[in-house]
Amino acid sequence: MYVLAINCGSSSIKGKLFGIPKSKSDPLDFQCSLEVVSIGSKDENVKIKIKWEEGKGENLSEEGKRGDEVDYGSLVPFLLDHLTSSGNLKHDDIRYVTHRVVHGGTHKSGIQVSKKHEEALDEMDKLSEFAPLHNHHSVLAVRSCLDALPHHTSLMVFDTLFHQTIPPEVYTYALPPPDKDLAMPLRKYGFHGLSYASIVQSMAQQLGKKEEHVNIVVAHLGSGASACCIKDGKSIDTSMGLTPLEGLIGGTRSGTIDPTTIFHHSVNPAEMVNFKDYSVSRAEILLNKNSGLAALAGTTNFGTIITRLNPNSCTKEEHERTVLAYNVYLDRLMNYISAYLFKLLSSLPTDKVDGVVFSGGIGEKGARLRSDVLKKLAFLGVDVDEDKNNGKHQGKVTEITKDGSELKGWVVETDEEGWSAKMARDEFDF
């Protein structure tokens, strides 16, 4: 029997397949990773990749239709067919599927869904107005799984769960009572929670301590970016808020700005428009999909941005735009990292703070950015080891500061799918 962990984004679907061992004391048996990319793209065909552990299946790489011609709901069955055709399993062998859902509102645990019990999906779709570019697609994926695998049970796990420990003085917004009924309270919820939970576990193993003794500031930097202050293994503050838009600049997200800006920037920002079979306001499209690094640098590729910091690598205009974009990105990141370090250091001795962690695509690959961040923290005793920082990372956790550094820097490979599978194992006790 197998458990499949699915992670749905607006333009990609990622996943991992694990074998369920006979003994509950044995770890889940990783089988393969799965990926569908370029969903919604007008310029590229959808690509599917399946990479098996040696001897467990045949690696696969194929193209489908053009990204904007593909129905999102058809992609999970498409993925499942390729998974079973390239490996030694049948559809019915997949007994559990766990789905990463971005917004879980006030839910304090995951929600089970089966072919006979789909009621929770309607509730999740209602929450899509708070994460319109994510939740709706996750609901489509769950429904398509239930159709393709009618005998399995799904578990929806939420990015917001890890942040349930944030105190009221941090999550409360200074707003009057709303004048309409809402699907959930307006407050900070926080996201990337599966990633942060995975990182806490990895750091605890690295440091040889219990998870409840881990004290770190984490920068999860990818196309979506956030920071989190973790004390005693629990979230006490995070940069994202009611939606993933608040906080750090992303590949296409504006991050925190004056809320009135959009009314001066755009005509009719509240007008509803269709976006990939879901209605959202013009403002949400602009701030979520047309802003961030794409607006400042003209690209969301952080590798390209680093290259263009060299004036000899591009035009003068590209170089100037890139330098500004990089400096803005670094400034916003330092605002959160320094504030969260203060939160930890104001209540803990320095030797109890385990360091600053970088994760996500940019965090794991961005040596220049990591170095620039840590050098600005030299006053706290940070001493960067440039050889380690620029070298190849070994294993899930790599230290990138010198042995005598008073505050440590780390690179940690996050594993949202692995953590989702662990949550399913805990829920279903297999």
C-alpha cells in the first residue's frame, strides 16, 4: 500500500509517493517524486516528470498540451496514470492521499475526505477567497483524486496549522468589526507552515535536541517568500498574514505595501475578473501575479537577477533595475529577520538561539543573498564561512558559519510533501 502526498500550486503540482511499511515503527519508504510544471502558461507545454528511486520504477519525462489549454482538474488523473504506468503499482494500491492546502482558516487539524464524505470541500472552496490562487486548485485536485481513486481516503493538511500558536497580540489586526458575514475572522494566519514544521524537525535532528527546544528564525524564500520566528519549536510570529500577500516580496507578489496604494495605482481595482476558472478582483491579480521581482527586475528568476548584478552581463537598464530589485528584496528580508531575532534574543540568552535558517529555492541556492544577510548580522557575532556557503550542501542541513560564530547560519532543505505524509501517517495510524 502507498500514500501519495500532493502539493498544488497555481502553475505546478508536486508530489511524493511513499510505501507504507508493514511495521509502524519503520519509516515510510520513499518511492518517487512527481512534478507537473507550466500549468496555465501561454508559451510552454505542460511537462510531467517522475523520478523513481533506483530499482522502483522507470523515470519519465513527457510533454502535454500547452499550459493554458489544460483543464486543471484533469492533471491529477493524468499524473496518476503516468505514475502507475511507470511503476509497479495499481491505482487501488494508493490507499491514502494527503493534499497541501494553503488556507485552513481556524482549523486546528487536518480534515479527512472520502468519496462518500465530500462536505468539507465546499467549505474549503469558500476559503478560496482568502487564497484564490491556491485553495481552489487544491479543491479541484482533491475532487479529481476522489474520482480517479474512489477507494482511497484523502487528508487535507493546511499551511496555517503550524501558526496556531501565534499569540493574539501578534495575529490581531487593528480593524473595527466587519459590516458583513465572513467565512472566518480577519487576522494574521501565516503560511508555509508545512515547510516550517519540516525544518524544525530537521534542525532538532541536526542539533541533537527535542523539537520543543529549537529556537530559530527561518527565511523560506522561493517564488513565494515568508519569514518565521520559532521559539521552543513553535511559531510565535510570521510575515504572511490573512493571505500570503502580506510580508516579504515574492516572485510576483508585492509583499506589504500601504493598502491605499492599489486605489491610486489602478482603475476599478475591485472589479471582478476571471482568472483560470475562478473570479478574483483586479487588485488581487495585480498584487499577487504582476508585482514583486517581476515588476522590479523584469524577471522572477533569482539566478538571472544575481547574474545581472554584474554590469557586464546585461544592458545598463537591466543592471540598474536589477540592483534596485535586489536591494529592495534584501532590505525587506532584513526587516523581518532582525525583528524576529530581537524577539528571540529579548527573552533567551544568545547561546539558546540556534541560528538563522535559509530554505526554499532561493534560500537553498542563493549564496550571495545568504552572505549579504549574515554579514549584516555581524554585530550579533555572525561569522560567515564563505567556502561552506558557496559549496555544495551535504544532506538536509548544512551549517554555513564558522565554528566560532556566536550566531549560526544554516541551509535546510524543506520537505513539505514528506511532512504531509507524516501527518497522514499520524492521522490514519498506518
